[in-house]
Amino acid sequence: MHIAIVGNIGAGKTTLTELLSKELGWEPHYELVENNPYLEDFYSDMKRWSFNLQIYFLNSRFNHLKQIQQLTQSVIQDRTIYEDAYIFATNLHEMGLMSSRDFENYMAIFNNITAFIKPPDLLVYLKASVPTLVNNIQKRGREYEAGIRLDYLTKLNDKYKKWIDSYDHGKLLVLDKDKLDFAGNKEDLGFIIERIDRELNGLFKF
């Protein structure tokens, strides 16, 4: 089985991935952020580095997915390849931070790549308001995230809503992060596990 956790910057994807992997005994696969050679430059000058960043993400996530799909054990994945295109690249283009030429090139590459992959068995979306996102971003204290604008997070949230509302690649579970403290409350984590269990028709074995 393959579960993917999706959501905006600071929604708690990595934390939930880690907690679920421990509770369920599944193998976690995290988004590779710290070694991304473009991320810091991107936050300093989004227009200059947007295409470079998105191509790097697309390539690294495709390689990651190929590894996941060769595994025999169940996997929980932090962020998906779909978000790269439908959320981040689309948003950068609409904000004028990626040219139409670069965006069209990017989407052509994305469409070719996604023809060779299969979607997760369950997509778990962590919906969160901008104040919740900002609070989480400040708590983790990554220097390159300090300059993220509120309007940028708001636009990303709008893109997530649009994508999730039309998601048709498989099963979907939407969780409201504003009302859930799965990192500090065992009951909230248990609630999430029960919901996942229900969505996957009782395939979990405890």
C-alpha cells in the first residue's frame, strides 16, 4: 500500500508521516528539502530561480517515486509529484514568477513523466489556515522560509482547494489541521488512523 500526505508549507506533512510510520510500521519517505541546491536562492529571488527549482523538484520526485514503486513493503510518502505541477508551478506562473514559455515546457515534462507512474492508494490532505501555517513555519525556524509572504501561502491554499476539489486519481481523505494536534494529542492521532483505516476498507492489521 502507498499513502501520500499532501498540504501547504507548514501544514505538518513530515510530522504526520513520521508518526504514522511509527504507529503502522510502514516505511516513511520524506521530501528532500535540506539538500535542495535551489531552495534558498528561490526564496531570495523567486522569478529568477522558479523554473530551476521546479525542474529539480520534478526530477528528484520522479526518481523517488520509481524507488517507491519497486518496494514490496507499505509506504507513507511526504508530498507528491502532483503538487509540484498543480500547486507550485501553476501558482508561480499565475503570480508572474515563471514565464509562460518556462511553464509550458515544465508542464510538458510533467505530463510525460506522470504517464509512467501510478497514484497513491490514498491521498491524505492536511488542510490548514494561513495562521496555522505561519505558526508551524515559525516553530521549525528554517532560515530560508523566514521570508515567505502571507499572500504566497494564501495563493497556495487556493490552489490546493482547487486541486483537491477535482482530485480523481484515487481515494482521498481531507483532515482539518486547525482542529487536529496529532503531534501533541494521541487521541487526534488515533482519530486519523481510524479514518485512514476506514478509507482503505480495513486493510490495516493492528
